[in-house]
Amino acid sequence: MTCGIKKPSRAFRVSMGAVILTAGVYFQSYWGLLGLVPVVFGLMNYCPLCTVKSYVGQWRK
């Protein structure tokens, strides 16, 4: 996991994930579990799309 994210982006991901989780609890819907994805990756300081982007960039060269 070498691809880190900057502090503002990390805070945004965690806060938006928390909002999605809260909305899921409020509306009693399992769609709120999708909020775990940005929260977990934000807390881990890792962006999986960044890894894919760097892999495709190496492939295109």
C-alpha cells in the first residue's frame, strides 16, 4: 500500500462515509453499508483507484 492520500481528501472521505452510514441507519437500509468503503480506505490512508491508475499508466508506456 504505497499510494497515500492527502489530509483534506482523507478527511472528506471519512466524513462522507460517515454521512452515508448515518443515512443508512436513519432510513434502515443496507445501502448505508457502502459508507464503510470510504471510511475504511480513508482511515487506512489508501486509495485503490490510485493503484489501478498507476498500473494502467505503466501499461500504456
